[in-house]
Amino acid sequence: MIDGRAPVEVFDEIDSTMLEARRRAERGELGPVWLIAKRQSAGRGRRGRSWVTIEGNLLATYLFAPTRPPAEIALLGFAAGLAIAETLETFGAKRAVTLKWPNDVLIGGAKVAGILIDSGAGLGGAPWAALAFGVNVAGAPAAIDQPTTSLHAELPAVADQPSAQILFEALRPRLETWAARLGAEGFEPLRQAWLARAHGLGQDARVHQGAEGLAGTFAGLSPRGELELDTLTGRRLISAGDVFFPSAA
């Protein structure tokens, strides 16, 4: 699902790599292609939230024509999270790198990366999909609803400070490998590897879905990528929502 031969286009500044992917798809240009921005003026995360841009961070979108079912394409978010986590560890992050359902990568419990998947129908109804992620390499925004950090802040003082390009070059083959395994072996190997890094597993959790909240214990990840929440009335499968772990380290 991730073509290792896909070209990479780098923009000094753009409104959003995801918006650029959508524009291309609507013109019938389905890639595959990597779109990377040094700066974004209108970046967006999940549920339409703004994505704050800091110079030196990695902002990337992979545009492609899907050949697998939509439910499988959605699981690429877990592959991206795992690939990002593995890559951050190779650079020597001092604190634990974990994965927060559904789409965040954390270091020491603070957000360092976010992931987004979008899809639609382009010119002539041809389907397209895009996998996007932002990684705080050089700096982290402060004015969001959770603690944040950056790779540079998490490295030992004597360590080299990798650029966004170097991080991407290290991350890309790991993402290609996990995507290939997802296609060949199904979700289970990826699911197990993701759970081994899951933030808050076995701890009290609260899921917000719009104005509604649901409390329970984060019990696992379903074979479809849903969060398994054990509540007083039984196990619930959560396909979308914001999760908070009051006591998770």
C-alpha cells in the first residue's frame, strides 16, 4: 500500500499537504507521491482541529490510489504510528515512546506526532486515499489540549539533532515494511506490535464522543482497530472519539 518508488515533492510553504493531495486527486492525479512541507499555513488534524506549524518539523502526506478495502486502508494509521515510534527510538529518545489510540505518538506521555487518513472520489469517481502525519522534530506547540514535546527536546544534550528530512528518510522504510506486512499478513502482527506500545493499556479511561462521555478501562484493540473499553455494563467497542487517561504514565 506504500510504494517504495513513490517520488517525494518538497514545498517551502503550502497551505496543507493534505489539501494539496485532495486538489490533485480531484484533478485525477492519484500518485503515488509524497508531499512534504517545510511550513504550512492551514494545517489540520483530526476533527478539523488546527495543526500548528513550527519550522523544522516533519509535515508529510502520502497520496495514492487504493487497491484494498477502505477498512484496511484505515489501519494504515496504526502502521504509521508504529513506524514513527520505532524511528524516534533509533535516534535515542530518553523517555518511553508509546502509542495513544487512535492516532497519536507520545514520548514520556507527551504528544510528539499525530496521524490523519483521508479519502474520497476524484476525477471520474476514481477513489483516492491519503495518509498524513506531523512529527514534532525541532519544536512543539504549547497551546493545545494535552502536553507536547519534540524529538530534539527528548534527546541527550550531546546527541546530534536530526532534521525533518533525516527523520523522514529513516521513517519511510519502516512504514513501507509495516504496510507490506499489513497487506500480506493481515492486521494481527501490527495489532500485537501496537498493543506492546499502547499508552494507558489496562488503565482507567474516558472516551469523549461529541458531548457524550463514556468511562471504563482500556482493555485492548479489536481486530478492526477499535478501542476495547470495559465498562460497568460490559465491553464496548469504540470506533471514534477522544480518549483521556487520568492516571496513565
